[in-house]
Amino acid sequence: MAKDGAFALNNFLQSKNRLSALSWLNSTSGLSHAPQWNCICKIDGEVMGSGTGPQKHVAQDIAANQALKTLIDTNWS
């Protein structure tokens, strides 16, 4: 689950017919040639995961994996 977390989260939410509940807050910091991406994953407006990485997709995958784990652990529907 470490790679393609955003893909897995999208599939999970689609299976529940709740893909529209997903939103992202993305920001960068640092130098333009070496940005640090910060991504926050929200489900129904509630923060479910956050991630930081050198590329946007890396940070989103980390955040999505956290969100997916929380959703599965709580039997979210």
C-alpha cells in the first residue's frame, strides 16, 4: 500500500459511491528547484491524512495511504 495510495483511495471511494467526498489541500515550500510538497487528504471535509515529499504524487500517496487505513480500520461507509 506504500505506492499508488491515491489510486487505491480513489478505487475504495468509488466502490462506496463516495468519490465526491474526497478533497485535497496541496502546498509547496522550499526552493523552486527543490520544493517540498505538503498534501492534506480530506474526506467529507475532515482531515484523514497528510503527507510530505519531494514530489506532489509522493506526498499525496502518503496522505492517501493514511486516509485509506483510517477508513478501513473504522469500517467507513
